[in-house]
Amino acid sequence: MRTLLLLSTLFFFLSCATHRKPVKLVGYPKLTKEKVAQKKEIDPKYFSPYKKERNYVEIGDELEISVFGQRNTLSKVTVAPDGKVYYLFGVIVQGEGLYVEEIASQVQNGLSHLFNNPEVSVLPVNSLSSSFSIIGKVKSPGQYKLLSSLTLRQAVTQAGGLMDGVFRGTTIKVASLKKSFIIRDGQQIPVDFHALIEKGDASQNVFVHPGDYIYIASGLSQEVYILGAVKAAYPAAYNDEMTIISLLSESGRGLTPDAYLKQVLIVRGDLQDPEVYEVNLEAILSGEEYDVYLQPGDIIFVPEKPYKFLVELTRLACNVFASSFGRRVGRDFSEDVLGLEDKE
């Protein structure tokens, strides 16, 4: 009866226990309160907006060249790796390190034997020196021109925002913000993408500059597994803020009436030498203990009865996982696990 009461109040505690911050498991098998990691200081220089200036042509820049009043002279060319511009009629001029007007003058000289006083136009179509790249799990990845000052959050929005996906009929976010990053001049700027995008933390909203490389990491192929006395024993798509309570609160999940909540296991890492944590889910639901953050690949096992020795419960959890999912996810299980020492 007590178990049924706890199950029926699961969503109530989800809303009422928000003042108790979830913790990461840092000990075996007891839980300790998470040590809040301090954010790395971001150099103030990264909060200076980009000011568009006149730039020299670089290798890889795309130019549009034409001769005024002359048909069939329009051509789009890319500054070659050797720094040259290869135009029509066999005209080859220096491109890298020059302004477009200087390139136009050179092309004009190269065409003087074909046209009388040719008026050459050279227009930049795509300049690497004024663009940034954003790839990964955004809706429109690619290279974007930086025409004015732009913040990192605005850059993600310009790329269509974060990509969504469908996992077992449910729309989910497929980006892993905690693994995303931005690179400038070969150095990673210590931006907390999760705080920026999900929490609107302005202290992480740096300005984008030409040449920046923004990568929004994928959260796909990251799953957690919940087994035992549960209503639905199938993988769940992992997200950055997933806890035991949020996992159980997903539609279609939950615990069976015979679930024993005081001895729930989290099995983490290689099954040949796993980290095993014992969690009192009943105490978490009642607000006596902290909820627990999960990690990709975690196996959560809910037993139907108490076990005197943790090694026996661990052996059962590993066997159930191996028979249910081991082949599917390529994680092997052997009799070596039976040699686990009881560390209680």
C-alpha cells in the first residue's frame, strides 16, 4: 500500500521537491551532495561585438568578375590555394592579400589586348574573412556571413535553432548542449551552452566573430536503460538534465506495485568492471534524499524484493540487461561479472 501511495504521488513530488537540487553520484554506494562546479571565467574580450571592416581578399574567398558592357564575361571564381585568381580568357592575377579594386586593376590590364579600355568589376560573393560556421544539431547548419554584430544565441537562432527528433513516437531534443563548443583562433571559448540556451544566461552570450566555428553536439545514440519492476523496460533517449525521477515521469513509464524502492541500482560503465550505486528511491520520492543525475548508458534496475548482498543484486541486474539489450547495444557480459566483490 505504501508503494502504491508513493507511485500515485510521483508527479506531486516532481513539482514540490524542486528546491532539492539533483546530485551526481560521487561515492560507492552512498550518495553525497553534488559539489557545484564553478563556471570558467570568460575573457571580457569575447564580449566585444564584431565591427565590419574592409578586409583583404583571402584564399577560399569567392569573387564575381565581369567586364561592363561585354556579354559572356560574368564569372564566379574562388581564390585558389596558391593565392591566384583564374579568370576567363586565360587571365591569371594575384588575389590573396589584395583589395578587390587592386584585383580589378590587374584583370583590366590582362584584358587590354582583347577590349578597348575594359571596365572590370570585382565583387566579393562569399568572404571567409567575414563569415562563421555552425554545424551539428541545428536545423540549418552551414557557413553564414557576418554582416553585423551577432551574439552566440542569435547565431544559433539564425541557423534555425536546435534540431528536434522523434524517439519512439515522442518528439525530443537531439542536441547535447553540455558537449557543444565554440572555437576561435584554435582556442575553445569556455561557454556553457546549456546555461546559455536553456536558461538564458547572458553571462555566456559572447559575440560571434569571423572565422568562429560553432559545434552543436548530438545527443542521439545516447540512451539509458530501466529494467526490473517497471511498466516499460525499454531504452530512453538521454538528455542533459535527466534524473531518475524525470525518467520515471516519462509517458508510459512508472513502477509496478511490487517494486522495492529502497534498493534501486544504477550500473554505470563497462559491465566487466562496473560502477554500482545503490539508491533509496523511496527516500527521494518523499523528499528525504536528493534526486540523482543520470549519465548516458546508465542501467537503472528496480528489484521486486530486498537483497542482503549487493553483489547478488548487481549480478541479477547485469544478467537482465545482457539478455534484454546487450546484443542490441554491443555491450558484452560474461561470467567475469559474477566475480564482483560485495563492497557493502
